[in-house]
Amino acid sequence: MKRKRKGSRKGSDSKRLFRAVLSAILVVFAFYVVFTLVNQQVEIAEKKAQLEELNEEIVIQEVKNDEMKQVNELDDSENDAYIERMAREEFDYSKQGERVFINVAGE
């Protein structure tokens, strides 16, 4: 009878070891799955933010394209006025002898 107990003890020890190893593997796998899911959610959030920025840039570019289409349809006098307005607004140009006031308050 002592032999059976020793044999069964070895069997139960090996079963415990197997269960411990299996449990450890399952825990590591669970951590891996959770880490992967969290990482993917972070990447999805970043990609959504990038998509929003790109959509805003598209809208801005479409407005600029529409404006340029309108400029192409202008006659020469209207076109000259547009060019002058753009030079003033976009490139801070001024006419000769003209005084330009700069708002230093940043408003």
C-alpha cells in the first residue's frame, strides 16, 4: 500500500505541477490579450484624431478651391482687387506711403 501512495503522490504532484504551469500560461495569455486590446484602443483613438484633422484640412482646402474658382471667373479689374486684397491679408503687403498699424495685444 505504501507504494500506491507514493505513486499516487507522484501523480498528484505532477498533476499539480501541470495545473500550475497551465494556470501560469493562461494568466500570461490573458495579460497579453488585455494588453493587445488596450494598445489597439489607443491606436484607434489616435487614428480617429488624425482623421478629424485631415477632414478639417479637406474642408479648408475645398473652401480655398472654391475661392480660386471664383477668382478665375472674375474680370481683370475684379482680379486685380482680389490680388491686392490677398497681398494685404496673406503676405502683409502695403501700398507705398501707406501706414500699417499692428495690434500688439494679440487680438
